[in-house]
Amino acid sequence: MEMRNLGKGGPLVSRLCFGTLTLSPLQRNLSPLDGARLLIHARERGVNFLDTAEFYDNYAPIRIAAKEIPDLVICTKSYCYDEETAQKAFEKALKEMGREYIDLFLLHEQESIHTLRGHEGALRYLARQKEKGYIGKTGVSTHFVSCVKSARLFPYIDVIMPLINMSGIGIPDGTADDMALAAQEAHDAGIGIYGMKALGGGSLISKRDAALDYVLRQPFLDSIAVGMQSREEIDINCDIFEGRKPEAKDEKKVADIPRRLIIDNWCEGCGACVKRCRQHALSLVNGKSTVDREKCALCGYCASVCPVFAIKII
Ligand code: SF4
Ligand code: SF4
């Protein structure tokens, strides 16, 4: 597995980052022990970097895995917005993951220079923990090109996790090329960059090889977070990241896993997915999108138009 420095001065991370939302109660809802087993298996395959968030509610498997894997590099994120909420989020992460140090702590889903200015108190708190040696690096995750451009202006931002994929799915204010240019400029300035949603939140699964090839070819992506929920998915992604064809037995096993569409509770009821579904499998019930499983063909088209990534096929 290729290792790269995540921005100037590291840390040294595997090009494949384990996106752990898949393990969480929001998605596959694995037991802490089963989740930890997958993290340990990924480490055995060379993946030393994982991405989590306070919102994912999955610190328990990470705590178990981290006992076995002392060199795990952990990035967590929080919707904290001022000093007080940042302190709570930071202390919760330390306690629930059983750590005295967090490698990377990001503000989750920042949108623009205005959001960053409004949340500067939280960034300042995290930067102080960094000065004291309790956090390695601080930064932001974002879906917005404008946020990637603005983040460079803030001294506390060492790492950015931007949304990037070959189709630009989910970037509200630009194209994939716009995001790549902004991220490249941030990287040139010494900021660590690791990408999210390379598979468009599941909607590019049918084009997996092309979608992963696109992100692997981006020189500014020090690492790329990919959600994984089984040993076979880990093995397939490790093979692809190492430039090998995945084994047919792993592909078959993943293909045989029954898939289902889930709509997360943060659905905002905009109705875009309902209009997109040609099978008429979606409708709005009490302001939330709801699926009729009898009609759903699991094509994933609806997921590609959801502005908040509330739809996934897992
Ligand atoms: S996956 Fe396809 S068929 Fe199923 S709800 Fe979405 S658009 Fe409709
Ligand atoms: S597109 Fe997303 S936010 Fe809009 S109704 Fe569908 S699931 Fe909800």
C-alpha cells in the first residue's frame, strides 16, 4: 500500500483511508467487535488511516481496534461551532476512543468563508489543543469549492477533506475540475488533502473502476476515504489501490451480498429523488423520502441527485 504524507510534515498515511460511516448505526450497524475486526483486517492489508465523525456514533469499534493497532492514524470530525461545543466534542472523542491524543480533528461539513468565520472559536479551541500536543492537525471537511479556496486563508487549517469524484456529484458550487483546481492549490500551499465520496455516495458503484482510477490519478490527494463494510470489500479496494485486479472470489462475494436502499434521517424532503426515480419507487411521506422496495430496482440514480447524500445503496 502506497504511503504519503498528509500535507507538510505528515502524518504518513496509506493512500486508502477506511471511511467508517459504513460500520456505524447509520449504515451497516455492525457490533463494535465486528467493526473492530474489519479495521484490524484493513491494517493487516496496509491501511493505517481511518476517518470517523462524532455524528457517526462509532467510536466503540475504533477503541477496540486501536488497542490492537497502536500506529492507527485517526481523523474525527464534529459539527462543533464554538469553544464550548469544540471542547465537548474533543473530550468525548478522547474518552470514547480511549485515547490521549487525536491525530486529526476537523470541523464537519463547512460551507464557505462565512461558516469558517462563524466557527472560528471552535477552530481556535482545537488549535490550542494542537499546541498542547493533544491533537496532531486540525482542519475541515467540505462539499464546497468555495470553502476549499477560503480554507487556505485560515492559519488553523492544516488538512482539508473535500468531496471529489469524476462526475462532480454532490459539489454544490462547481464541477469536478473546479474542485480539483482548488484542492491542488491548497495542497501546493502545504495543506494535507484527503478526498471523500469518490464513488458519489454509492451512485458511481456501477462505474467503480473508472471512479477510483480518477481519484487515484489526482496528485494532490494524499489519501482517499472509501467506505467499506466487509473483508472482501477491503481486499478489493486494497487490490485496486495497489494496482492489481481484485480477485474474482471477492468480487463474487460482494456481488452476492443482498443490497438495499436506505434513506438517512437527515433527508430534507426536497423531492429531487422522487422526480428522478423512473420506477416511481419513491414518495414523500411526512416530509421525508420513502422507498417502496417492491418497485426499487437499486439503480442508484436517486442517490446521485440528493443534495445531502441521504440516500445510499449498501
Ligand atoms: S435506486 Fe433507482 S429504482 Fe430505486 S428508488 Fe432510486 S432511482 Fe428509484
Ligand atoms: S433528494 Fe435527498 S433530501 Fe431530497 S427528498 Fe430525496 S432523500 Fe430527501
